Amino acid sequence: MNWKEHHYYYQIPEIGNACSMITCKIVTEKDYMRSKRVIHIHEGWSKSLWGEFETIGKKEIKAFLTLTRKKIKFIEQLDCYSYKTNENENTEDKDSSKHSEPEDLDATKSANALESHGLKQPSTKKPYRTIIGAVIGDVIGSVFEWNNVKTTNFDLFNPKCDFTDDTVLTIAVADCILNKKDFAETIWKYGRGYPGRGYGGFFRSWLQVNENDLKPYGSFGNGSAMRVSAVGFAFNDIETVLKVAKQSAEVTHNHPEGIKGAQATAAAIFLARRGKSKQEIKNYITETFNYNLDFTLDEIRPTYQFNETCQGSVPQAIVAFLESTDFENAIRLAISIGGDSDTIACITGGIASAYYKHIPQEIVDFVEDRLPPEFIEIIDKFDEQYGRE
Ligand SMILES: [Mg+2]
């Protein structure tokens, strides 16, 4: 069997603007075998790759979107899988070896067909990944918060990994920015919508308050820093980044250290994404927030303990980024000092994704497999809107 890769574009009006175009990708045989559950849905519409999409209905699209949720990359581009069967072949037969080679439709044909629909070829330039960096830190770190490891040498892909409060509230803040929602109300709603994800005691009490009576409680916990990454990616000048970071923090964490932790994290992300060097980032953070970053992880690793304050974990997370060589290494370093591992790795991960702009797909897939579809939707929309320079 000779599987080839093609790209097609097709309008799927039922999905609306967000997913109005689809990229159809004929995958390798290995990918096909791995993704059989996805292929299965497509078995009815495989005769002509181009035309068959016309025959699928809303239900199929929904099923496809649900199953392949992690594959939805951005607004006009989806990865999906399809293949061609012989016309008189029994389509109930699941034996993949009987499927023939896909019809070779070329890019010109695809582009012409698009034009005949009055559509333009969507940009194939992908945005870089943004807040998923913070989410990855949380998910990978989730199994180490109460089982610290003091080494970078651990299994990244622990089956028990799951998203925690850091992810939920990172998504909440991203939702606020994307959809111009109120910080207090939205953070409160997400916290209540995803209970039992490891929220601090004061935050849990705050979640019990009436929606119309939400007041900050003077916290300087690292909750303000763990949820702020979207702010660092969304705005184009440092003044706005600092202002919005403060706003996102002070609905709960209105202590000066709580605000500072959020601002320092968002500022580091902003500077990293703008291509500033590590030394420049370090200087800015030291001078602006008076954090001492003149230590190494090797020095603190033996004695560093659980500390969920901003001032006791944000500088450590920033140093983990400063010492790192790539995204994965940053996550490993952040977890290697122990302490509040998921939150430290979440803060480090946000900065590292802004700086390196490359996250191994294997890590993204592992983490996205553990997220609710509505989180992935926000992550992808956020990338689409803000992951471009
Ligand atoms: Mg957590």
C-alpha cells in the first residue's frame, strides 16, 4: 500500500467561521493504523476525496471533531484522515490492506476548486504555541507536587498526569482576554466548573462566595502567577502587559507580592516572545521587581522546599527557564527542584514556550489528550489570535 500525503481545503459551513476550512491529510500507513477510530468515521465518504466531504452531515463533523479534538490546530485548518476504497469494495470490511491508494489530487486542483467557491487558500503558516507551554508544565508536574523528585531524570509521560488548578485558571484568563470577559466572574466560574483540581484553601472559600459579592482576599500565593501566561502573549507593549497582569491578579491576589508575581511572569513571557535574550530578561525582572535571580538550581535543589508564595516560587521558576537549553529541559529543570512542582513548571513552561517557540509535538499530544475539548478550543483560538508575530 502506498500512502501519500495531500492537502485539500474544503468549506464546512455547518461548523461556522471557526472551522470553515478543512485540511484533509492522507497519512502514512502507520498513522492510519494508529488512528483507526478516526478513519472509521470516514469510511462512508472515501470515494472521491474532494467530493465526499459534501456528503457528511453535522453529526459526522461533530463526531469527527470530538474524536480528533487534539488535531484541531487553528481556525481554518484541521488535520483529518481519509482514504479511498474501490467502488465495489465492501466498505464494511475493516481490513486496511484492501484499501487502494488514494486518488492523487494535486494542490492546483485544490486551489482551483477553492477559487470556484470564491474562497482563498488558507495560510499554511502555523502560529507558534502559546499558553499550552504553561498547561504542559502543570500536567507534567501534576504527579510531582506531592512526590517531589530532585532530579531532571524522570519519566515525562506518567500515565497519572492530569490537569490541575493551574491549567483551569490559565484557560480562564485566556478566555477573559479572547472574549473580553470579566476576570473575577470568569475565574470564579471556571473554578466552580472544575472543582477538586487542587485549589488553595482561601481560593476554595472564595469559590463559595456569591457571584455578585466577589472580593479579593489579600493573597500572595503563586496562584496569580500560575494563571497569568495569556497576558504575556496577548499584548504588544510592556505597560499593557503589566496593567492587565495586575488586573488578572488583584481579583483575588491583591497583596503587592501576589500582583508582583503575576507581573514578573507575564513580563518575562512578553520579553521572551519579543526575542529578548535571557540576560535582558534577567536584568529586567531583577531591576523591576527586585527579585534575586542570582542563584543556581544546583545550589537550591538540596534544600528547596514546598513554598506556594509568589516570592518563594516565581524567582525559582524564572531561574529554571534561564538555565534551560530547550522547552523540555526547562520543564525538567523546574520540576527538579521539588516544591510546588506543577505550579513552578507551569510558570517556567509559559516563559519557555514564548522563548523557544518550539514544543515537541509528542509532549503537546500527551498533554492535550488529558484536557477537556473546551480547553483545547480556547488554547487553539488563542494560538491563532496571538501566536503570530
Ligand atoms: Mg496545581
